[in-house]
Amino acid sequence: MPKILLLSDTHNYLDEKIWKYVDGCDEIWHAGDVGTISVLDELKKRKPLRAVYGNIDGNDVRIEYPKNLIFDCEEVKVYITHIGGYPGKYVAEPKAIIKQEKPKLFICGHSHILKVMYDNENEVLHMNPGACGIHGFHQVKTMLRFEISGAEIKNLEVIELGKRV
């Protein structure tokens, strides 16, 4: 039953408060707009990492990490991309991938707005962890933490790291 720390939109910034949550998880998933590869290198020194690149990421991140990541975690098919939209307002490419791949969990970033909602039409749970960096319009740095046990996604927590200053 892996415990996942989900973050996005670090924009080349890692708040020191992140480390206590990293220590309490089994894997880190990053939904893009990393900044530079050094951010991901620092994260993967501590825990296994899955990540995608975002629209602000340069070639250093894009060479090592994909735009779209589809994998199974326990019995949950997961799809992660950076720009995805949300139920009822998906971007065209992710919408097509969701229809074709039928994930149980769809994760994206980009909006800097923390949002978790179930898409009844596609039978997929959508998660956007908001932004935990200091660039953007968000007021509070946020992340998500949850567990996957078999086919269940459970014990979802919203983590606030404080104001974006």
C-alpha cells in the first residue's frame, strides 16, 4: 500500500517543509513545471520519483521525463500530464488519452488550483495538487498525499505549506 506525495508547479523552488512529508511517503509524483532538473534530482535522492515535464520546463527536464506518463500502481491505472484541464473541461489531448486508456486516476497541474473531483462520465478520479512553488497567482503552496491499496485510492490529505511569498 504505497503512500504517494503529489506535487506540481515547483517552478525551481523546494520549500524546506516538503522534506517532512517526503520522509512519510513511499513515492513522489510530480505533475510538471519543475523548473530545472536539479529539483527532480533532489527529490529522487530521497524517494522513488515519477514525473512529467510542464510548459516551463527546459530540455534538461524534457530529455529525462515524458509529457504523458501512464502506469499501474497496485490495481490503479494512473495517467499524469501537466496541462490537462478537469472533468467537463479537459484539454483535447488528455481527453482523448482518458477515453482510450481509461485510467482510474488522472493527475495534472498547470492551473495552480488544488482540485480533486470525480468524473462520472469517464469513471476517473481527477487530482490537481495546486502549486508548491513561489511563482504564480496562488496564495497558498499546496500538495496532496494519499495511499493506493489494491484498487482503492484512500486517505487523501491536502497539505498546505504556507503562503506564497
